[in-house]
Amino acid sequence: MALDKISSYSLHQSTLGDINKTMVTLAKQQMQISSGNVAQYFSEMPGNVQQYLSLDASIARSTQYLNDNTLIQTRIDATNTSLTSIIDNITNLKSLISSRLTGGTSTDGFQVQLQGVWQNLTGQLNNQVGGQYLFSGAKIDTPAVDTSSFPTTVIEGVPDTSYYRGSHQDITARPQDSTTLTYNIRADEPAFQKVFAALAMASTSDVEKDNAMLQEAYDLAESGLEGIISLQAKNNANKVTMITINQSHTSMKLYWQGVKETIGNTDIVAVSTQVAINEGILQASFQAFSKINSLRLSDYLS
């Protein structure tokens, strides 16, 4: 059978071109499989670069929020633990005053136990997390309350903040773009003022001469306790808010990562299938190329 020399040359060049193209495609596909990425450079992602970078920024922002919010959650949890102990301590104070009112506790024993209540209270209010005080407001490097002397009030029976050493400014955080949260509890809250006033009044009272003073101290302690329970409820509400916000950050971060992977990650199954197809094409091309190269001059003659 006669073969056309010109058409054979054209087929030779076409086959060689197909081989080269297929080899380049195979190399790219094998790189995608080994790296797991659709592209090695942004120039290989026309139309998707801006979206890819935007997703990267969103993921980084969510990660930063989650990291920052971890500290807030830790402080909220530690505050809740301290408030639980404080509530128990003030409950003991009420019981102690009640016992003194009924004559169940001696004067000396009463004073010693008052000292114990005060020391426990100041210890709880001066709790720290990571070297930062919980109840000092914005002055996180300063103990919240004075531990050097038993509390007194400027005016007997009138709560004040003479025991307080922290800041009168709260700590406000932004746990997400659209939310600001004041999450701290300060030791100068009216509830704590009442408790310290109750301690001061109970310490200076004389049950044998003035039961009314002890009763007033008891009432201050009871009112302070109710206020502290309300503060704990507020703290728990902040905890729920932070959990909800962090769940949202986690969900959105996973969503953005999924979209980013859709754009930038290799579909291993699809690319592996294409590799198998291209390897078949390449094998056939080499066979055709080999056949053309094996033609002799006599094959072009009729």
C-alpha cells in the first residue's frame, strides 16, 4: 500500500505535538495529586484568586477570634467558680451572724470566725487567671481588695468602696465583628459593698447591748448575697453568649475551609481518572510515533 510522504510528515508532527501536550498535562496532574493542590501559583487559578484570598482572610479572622475568646471564656469560667465559693462564704456569714444573735456563739469565737469569712472572701476576690486579677475591672495587674486590714465603713452601716483597690472601669471585648461584650465582674459592685459593710458592722456590734446592729449586719449580708447570685446569673449569661459565638465561628470556619478546598484542593479521584486516560493516550501516541519512525523510503513508493 502506498503512503503519502507529505501527509505522513504532517501526522508525524501532529503526533509529536500530542505527545508533548499530554506529557505536560500528565506532569501537572501528577503534581496536583502529590501536592493536593489544584495549582502551585496564583497565576494558575484565573478567576479564583480573589475568592481564595478572601476565604483565607476569613478563616484567619475566625481563628484569631477563637484564640482571643478562649481567654475570655477562661476568665468567665474562673469568675463563676469564685462566685460559687463566695456565695457559700456569705451563706456561712449569715449563719454565723444568726448564731450570734441567738447567743450560740461566744464573742471571741464570733470574731475569729468573722476573720475567717473575711480572709476567704478577700482570697476569692483576689483570684487570678494567667497572672491577671478577675475582680479588679480594667486594672487587671492590681489585687481587687485590700487584705491588710479588716473592713470598715466611713459611715457605720452605709456600704462604700473603701476596701476596693481595682479600677472602676469594666473590660469590654469584641468576640465577633457585630458584638461587644462586658464580661467582667468587679469587686466594687453594690452587692460586695453590702457584704463588706455587713462584716464591718458585725465586727463592731455587741450582742449584749445592741441586737439591732447585728440584725442590720445580717440584712446587709442577705441583700449582698442576693446581689451576688444575680451577678453569677449575669456571668452565666455571658458564658452562654460566648459558647454561641464560638460555635458560630467554628461553623463558619469549617464552611470557609470547605469552599477553599473546593477551589484549591485536588479532586484526587477525578484527577487520577484523567491521569489513567492520558497515560492511555500517551501510550497510543508513542505507538503511532514509533510506527511512523519505522517507515522506510520504500514504504513511500508504490
